[in-house]
Amino acid sequence: MVSVPGRVNLIGEHIDYHNLPVFPMAIQRRIRIAVHPRADRLIRVTSSGEYGDREFEWTPRLEPAAAGDWINYAKAAAQAVGDRWGLRKGIDAAVASDLPAAAGLSSSSALLTGLTLALLRANGVVTTFAQLMEVLPEAEHFVGTRGGGMDHAAVLASAPGCALLVRFAPMSVEDVRIPAGWSFLIAHSLTTAEKSGEIRAEYNFRRTAGTRALATLGLASYRAAVEQHPFQELQAMARKRLQDPELGPFLHVTGEAARVLEAVQAMRNGDAEEFGRLLNTSHESARDLLRISCPALDELVEAARNAGALGARLTGAGFGGCAVVFCRETERPAIRARLMDSFYSRRNGFDPDIHLIDAEPSAGALIE
Ligand code: GLA
């Protein structure tokens, strides 16, 4: 059995691909894969849900199937394992999941990671976290997305009861214990963020605009920028020399980088008010500077704050999907009830099991 959780990002949005630290946590909802090695190189995957069964024969340089076909996750996993470690044995695998798909909870990275671990085990290959992090974000590109490494790090290395401070280049992770009495809800905006087509183009646009901004300012990287210049100086320099569409992303990325470190400190200090304030500021920055929110997400975040949350913000790639809602544990049932009333009661298609989840900080696949 391989079991991989979903994740929710607490703070640090659209900055992992600029190699800046982010602060997600794994959640209790998971993808589980029962796996059996085969003598040949056939890879057969069956799903308990509505996705149907798939199979293919492993050969070097696999061709992707049609965009959106879930077999591409198995192909991406097989390609990654085959290229890096060699693949002698295929698998019979059965996938079951209670992690909602296309909700910004990393179900796609969890599936890719799970199938990769399944193939590694079947082939008797033992890997380290660092080696997995060298191949997984890259393998995701086979499926057509161009994200960073946050999701894979969170679903592999999170510890129960903790959030995970993820740093890049060099890759490192650090557990930060979530103080007793702090809790999180994941609330869906009921607008879907498919990371394909137009949304993918929007996501990539933010990434390239952020990179162009650096070039215009003559800065080598965001890491160098935030390490070598005080935040105020960077913002002043940007406002003088950049225009949109580069200015907004630059201001968001540099501001968000500072907020991640402040949020980690606030969590370590047990300062819930400050942590909540940082989540709220992060949402405003994502909405106004990076422009990755949408009306339903803004309304949801507002409704969560009115319901008594200490902080709320969109989480994940944006353009729909979920918000993360931070509150006192004792308040969570009341906030949930108020959100059902103020936000969900006026909308169609709400399923509390999928759209309003109590998020429990859980173990990543390597920690379990
Ligand atoms: C997606 C990507 C991540 C990250 C977030 C935005 O979830 O997969 O790597 O870039 O968007 O923070």
C-alpha cells in the first residue's frame, strides 16, 4: 500500500517557482494505492471512482495520451522512474481516494507521487526525499503543468500536527508545530480551477511576468533580491521602474516572501491574531497585485471573516478552487455553520463532504 495525502497551502502563494520559501501542510484526505509488482513492464491502473481503468506498456520516451486523461499521471511516473532509476517491472495498481479532485488540494501531485512511489517499491528502489524532489516537479510537466515543488514537498515530508516550511535551492524542509487550539477549514468557492487551458495560461503568465520584472530591474533572482535589499527599497525601486503587467507580480512576490517568514514566526510565537492578519494581507495581495482571485473566492473569504475567522485567503493556484480559513478550534463548528448559511445556502451543487473540509495537519507519504 502507498498512501499520499493532499495538502493545503497556509501562506506563500505563487512564489515556490521563484525558489522562495512556502508554508503548506498535508491534510488527512488521501489517495491510497494498492500495488503489486508484475513480471513484465505492463502498468495497469484501476480506479474505484468514475475514472475507469487504464494500461500501457513501459517503453523509454512514452508519448502522453490526450490532455486531461488520468493515464498521463501513470505515464509521467513511469517516465520519471524509468529515466532516473530504470524500470524493470510494471505494476497492477488499484487507486482509491477521498481527496476531492480539481479543488486546489493537490490531488494531481498526490496521484503522481503515489504512482511514482508504487513503481519504485515494485522495482526495489530506495530513494531519498531529495532525489524524489529532483524528479517529481519535473515529471509534472509531462502532464502539462509548470508549477514549483511546494506540493510534492508537502505531500511527501509533512509531519502530523505540523505545518512545513519548504525552502528551495537547496531544498530543505522544517516542521513547525501548529499551536494547540489553532485550526483550519478548507472551503471551496464552487468555481473550479482546472489547471489546463486558459487557467494554465494565466498561471504561466504570472510566472513569466514575475521573471521579466527581475530582468528589467537587473536583479539576478528573487532570492538575491529579498536577501540583499530591504523590502521597502525593493518596492520603491519597482514602483519607479516597472509597470503592469510586471509591477503587480513583483510587488506580490517580494511581499509574500516577507509574509511567509513573518507567518512562521507568528506560529512559533503562538500569535494567532498576527497569523490571521498575515493570511488576510496575503489574500489582498493575491487579489489586487497578482490578480489570481475571482469574485466567488473574494466573497467566500469575506464570508469567512464575517463568520468569525481570524484570517482567510485563497489557497493554491487561484482562479477558483478553495480558500483556507484559520480560526480557533473551539470556533470551527460555529464558523462552519455560519458559512453554510451565509455562503453555501445561496449556491447550487454544495456537498459538505467535498466543499467544506476540517483540515487536520497530517503525515506526508514518507513520514507515515
Ligand atoms: C499550484 C502549483 C504550486 C504553486 C501553487 C501556487 O498549486 O502546483 O507549485 O505554484 O500553484 O502557490
